[in-house]
Amino acid sequence: MDLRCRGRATELETNDAPVKQRNKGDMRNAKATSMRILTGCLVLLVINYLVWAQDKGVPTASLMKSSKLLTDFQVVEFRRYTIREGEREHFAQYFESYFPEAFQQLGAIAIGQFLERGNNSRFTWLRAFHNMDDRAKVNALFYFGPLWKEHAATLNSLITDSDNVLLLRPLSPERGITVLPAVDPVKERKGAQGIAIAQIFAVKARNVDAFGQQAESTFVRYRDAGAREAGVLVTLDAPNNFPQLPVRTDGPYLVWLGIVENEPSLKSFTHLLESTQQSLSATGLLRSAPELVIMDPTRRSRLRWLTEERK
């Protein structure tokens, strides 16, 4: 595509009179006109480049690297809803149709949505914010805004409990939550694939870091077995700054989050979990046995098993 600017500044009128006798007002007008045309040319160049980049298949991932909009999420809500019997799939459809892009526009992100196995009423999802101030602002904008007001009655009629929420942070900067690209409706026609796994550890007070160190060798075995770690999160010890949405206060907890490719991978991974659970309990740092949550991603869940070419 031709990227050259097609505009041309209006030529200044010339005559035989000396320059000092020209009308100064005309000179200023001509200069302003030239600046407007130059600005228009720059805008056209940017638009032409974006169109050209799309036509040439310039990867959007390279553009995303320069943006912090999908990175550096320090606050994560691990939300486990109980849905009316027989309505979970309907709830998931409503949720995915209306809300993910709304959160993103406000500066938060829906990390992923899941249907828990072994509990046909459980819909689980993760929402992340850059910091606690953002959590208060985004939630206020969303829940007092027009989109939620339009759909609140429908969604609330399907929920029987929404208070099972862990407020979390990354264990360390390098163990933050993974934010994958949105599901491509053209290239991923079957929707999100894979199986998500959350292992929830109820840690004794003031022992989160110690348990994280003790458990690291186990988490290495998880990764070596083919599971893709999506984050290691721990209870965020901070007041709930949006009290309209309750969070649990019975922590601390450590949550290992990962994803495996398919059923055979899950079977192998489950055997590994069983073999390591005893050693983790033997650390003496847990208040109870770990809880294992196995989840199927909903159709538009960002957190999923992603092929290498889409990562």
C-alpha cells in the first residue's frame, strides 16, 4: 500500500511587493493551514500503516509486548460461584457474552472461566487487577455501571452463592498470573481447550513463604511432567476495599494453578499429585489436606492449553 501523503499545503500567494509589506494575518492563516494539513498527513500515515500491518500479517504479539495492559497484575480474585442446578451452562453463556471485554476496557482482566468437575453447580473464574486501588475503582465502575445494571437481575437469579472468593497476590514477581491472548473465534473454532488444575493449600499463619520454599521442588516436578504453570498465588493480606463483594478471611492460602493438555495428561498428572501430597503434608506447615480442583475451560476462557503457534 502506498504510504505517501497525498495532501499538499496551499501555496502562499506571491507578488512583486516586498515581504515586509505582506499581510501578516494572511501569513499566519497560511501557516495554520499548513500545520493542519501536516497533521492530517501524519494521521493518514498511521492509519495506512495499521492497515498494511494487518494485510501483511504483522503479529499482534509483538505489539502487545510494548503494552502493560495485559501484564503486571498484582491482585487476583479466585471466585467460585454456586449456580442453580441445571443452569451452569446458561450462566457461562451469559457471562462470556457480556462481561470479559467490559472488565478489560476498565483496566482489569478475566483470566479464565471454568466448570469444575465433581460439582455440577460450581462456576469458577479468576479476575485480576493491577493493584488494590484499581480493584476498588474497576469494581465500582462495573457494578454501578449500565452493563451490570442491565443484566444483574438475570445473572443474580442464577447464583445461589458468590461469597467463596480468595483475594490473592503472586508468591513472587516471577510467579504472577499468566494472561494469555483472547480465544480467536476463527482459528480456535472449538473454543478453549485443555484442563485447568488448581491445588489449594491451607497454610498455617505466618508460614506462607516457608511452605512456598518447601513446595518448590514439587512444583518443579509438575512442570517437568508437562503441566504448564499459570501462577503461584498466596493470600493478599489487605482490607477488602470493595465490601460489596465479600472475600474469605480464613487464610492464609497458597494456590498452585496450571493446565494440562488432555485426559491422558490429566491421568498421569493425577498420579503425580497423589504421590507428592504426602510429602507436602509432612512439612507440618499446612492446616489441612490440600484441595484439588479440576476444571474445564469455558469456550472463551483465556487460560487454556494453547498451541505453541498461538502463544
